[in-house]
Amino acid sequence: MSQSSDTFCRHSRAERFDESYPHFPAMREALRSTLLRLVSDIERFERPIGSMRLVGVELETSCVRSDGHTLDQRIRDQLVEANLSRGWQKELGAAQIELAPDPVDVTAAGGFTTLKRLILSESAHLREELALHDARPIRMGSDPIVEVDERCRTRGVERYLLVPDFHRDNRRAGMPATIGVGHTQIRTENPTAVGACSSIQATIDCMGIKDGLDMLNASFEVGPYAVALSANARFLNGLDTGFADIRSALWETSHDVRTWGEVVTGHSTRSGLPSHYFNSVEAYAQDLFDQPSILDNPDAAIEIAVGLYWREARLKFLRHTEERPQLAVEFRPVSLQPTPFEDYAMIAFAVGLIHVFTTSPLPRLPLHLVQDNRWSAMVHGLRGKLWIMTEDGPKLRSGMDVLRQMIERAADGLSRLGANKEEINEVREVWSDRLTDGCPSDVLFAELKEQWSKSLDGSRPIHRELLREQIL
């Protein structure tokens, strides 16, 4: 360990909440005990170089009835209960379903094809199940139809009651109450707003702690490039937010409980990017330890801490009490895509690019420039400018030029992982088409703009009814 056990995770920024939440100290002590055990015995997570590389996916989807109204939570709950064996789960959004099928070894022959077929088959099953209730999935990273207030929150699940309420009740005074571009603003005081947002997440097995930290840091750097190429969350609460992808920005602004002192001293929120790359497992563990756990279940302290760690990527300690534990990195910033195949294509892009960045001889792009990239990607998609690390240091280039290079690198990463030419070419076609057509938000905006200009109320901004008509 690089830090003395006398100081490691001894203090937490979350201590200031103890008076209002009496169970916090016990949760924190349980988390500290688990983190000390994991860090002191981190070698248990080492695996031989060349071991199989499993990739698991989680696909979140909001659902809508054919009459244009949000799927009732009662029906959503019935569907999840009937498909628990397939890995279906409830989410914060009352109309959301998460698919979490078993992971796939992408390094095996045809591994990426197996992953593709799994995503397509699970998504098809979801669509079939919804059709029985005269409903369908909304293939966007933000649900433009649902009312972004208490109506979109899952009822009857303690986590979805306590966690959003904690962040709402502990917002610092003077925080901006809205986010958006121009005159269109989305209110952020109620964290349940993120229940209208859906993402695709990839969890990638690590060979050990060095590989895990390298992949975690690479994921932070890769995230904005993936968001620029995949941006698909522009419309929310019946409005055009002006963002290419508002999902992560909404998470960050609605779940910010930092004090002004923490803001000015550079501490980050529990979502988005950290304030620094993680050069040791102790540094990562301390960041986990600094976040309030909120829920009261000391026996699951580490699972709760990691589950509420909403950064663009997180390191997971899977099966940590079993004989063969596993480290894995979860990549989180990409929104749900217009089709299941595009979900797969963007997961492949992220997996390939992370693999290349993990082994690149170039230094990491400074994190403040990654933050610039992140906001450029969220606001502008491919139309903004992005920083890229070169042999001559960081350079600012057009998003299109940078993504052309990233597409080459992602394809190279897939090849190194064992993907064949056919597997690479079919996803590369999706990536390249976006350089021509724009990100999904650009495509949808162009379609909506055409419909809007033809409508009788063309003097109004894009609105909920027009969005409902387009989706259906």
C-alpha cells in the first residue's frame, strides 16, 4: 500500500452529514473496513496475462404506450418480474427497464459477433414483451415525452426514494436551478429528472489492479470521444435543450451536494469526471470513501458505494468475498442509441478505443482538457472542437478530424482483441456514417425541424406533441 493504514480512508468529506443522518458513521466504518481489506489483499484480483476478456452490457430503456403516454409503472414492474431470469431490472424512471444479460468473452473466436447477437436478441425480446401491452421502447438517451418531475420516479423502492431526496435536500444555496442552451432550460432542483435518461454501459474485465487503473483512466479520456460520436439525448420534458447529449450534464448538476469550499478547492461531484486521474487503488478507494453512502446497509457497504459512484467510469470489485474475485471497469457515458445494432456498435467503439488507450505510449490528456472535451461533446456533439494528445503534446482540432483518428484507433483496438475483419467493418460503417450524417441528435433534430416547419404551429418552438408524433 502506498498510504499508511493510519491515514488511509481515515477521514471523509461526507462526515459533515453525520448529524442529520445518524446511520452514516456506521456505514462509513463498514465501507472503510472493506476497502482496507480489499486494498491490502489486492493481489487476489490478479489474473494471468492473456486470460479471457469478458464484456458485459447494461441497456436502459424508457417505454411509451402507442397512444403516446408513458408506460405505467405497474406494467413495467410486471414485465421486470417476469424476466428476472434474463437480467431485467427496475430503474429510477418509472417507465424504465434495464437489460443486463450475461457477459461475453470478446477475445474468443467470434466473440464480438456473440456480443452483437446477444444485444440484438435481448432488445428484440424487450420489444416483443412491450408489444403485448401496446407499448414500445424509446430509442433515445432522454425521454422527451415523460414529465420530468415526481411522475417519472419509481415508487415503492427505498433506494429511489432516499437517494434522490438526499441530493435534493442537500443542494447548496445559490446553485443554478436550470440547465440548457439559450432560452430553453431544464429544471435541475429535483434529481428524479435523471429517471428520464437512459444509457448503455459496458463492463470490461481487468487482468489486475494495474490493468484496472489503466483502463479506468483510459475510460475517462475516451468518454468524450464516444459521446461526440453517439450523442442522442437532446430532447427532454417536451423541450429542445440545445445540447447534443444532456444526460451526463443533467446528472452532474442535479446531484451536486458540494459546499462552496469544495467547489473552489477543486473537489468534483460524485458524477462526471474526478478531479484527478487515479494512480493507485488507495486514491480510488479514498474517492469512494468521500461520497455519502446514503442507504443503511453495512453488510453491503462496498456494493452501495460503487453503485452510487456515478462517474463516467468506475472500478468494480466483483465477487470480492469469493475464491475467484474479479476487477472490472464499467464505462458509462454513452446514451441509448437509435437501434440495438447501434448500441452494439458504440459499445464496440468504446471497448476498442479503451484497449488502445490503455496500452498507448502517449501520456494521458490532462484531465482539465478532458473536461473541455466532455462539455464540447455534450453541447456540440461532432460539431465542436476536441483536444487530442499527440507526440507534440495536446492539440485542439475539429471534432470531425479527431473522430476520424479515433475510429482508426478503435478499429485497431478491436483487431488486437481478436475481432475479425467482418466484425470490425460492420461497426466501422456505423461510426463512419456518423461523420457524414451527424450524431443521432443531429439527425433527429433535422427530421423534427422539417416536420415543425410544415406544421400549422411552426412559430412555436419544438414541443412535446411534435416529439410524441415523431417517436410514434
